[in-house]
Amino acid sequence: MDEWHDFLLATAVAAVLVGLVFVGVSINLEMSMANPTLGLVNRALEALILLMAVLIATCLLLVPAQGTVVAGVEVLAVGVIDWGPSWPSSCSS
């Protein structure tokens, strides 16, 4: 179990950060929605998506006895899925 310590720690940290962003957005929801020109909702959503991607990738890497190719495909899939929604906006700028 000692060899999984770093992965468990990364998963816990990512989960805590996702929870903190969610709580922060929930507390300030009225202010965030009142002025859409600030882009606070988009920033919070982006942070939430990126932290969820870290959480999903680390959870997938926790699966024991998988090869490096399978782990690489999992991380690549999470990265492509995470990058997908931002692709049209990044190409137009």
C-alpha cells in the first residue's frame, strides 16, 4: 500500500479542491450570476472541469496491475475529453 501513497494523496487533494471550488461558487452564486461580463461562471466551470479531470485521471491510475500502455491510453483519453469542449474557443482566438 505504500507505493500507492502519492496517488492516493493526489486524488484526495484533487477531490478537496473540486469541493472547495463547488462550495465557493455556491456561496457566491448570486454575485457570479449578477454580472455575466466578469466571466466568473466560466472561470469557475473551467477550474471545476480541470480539477475533475485530475481526479478522474488519478482514480484511473489507481487501478492495480495495469500496464503502462493502458495507463497511457487512460490519461490520453481523459486529456482529450477535457480538452474537447475548449477546442472551438481556442481555435477562434
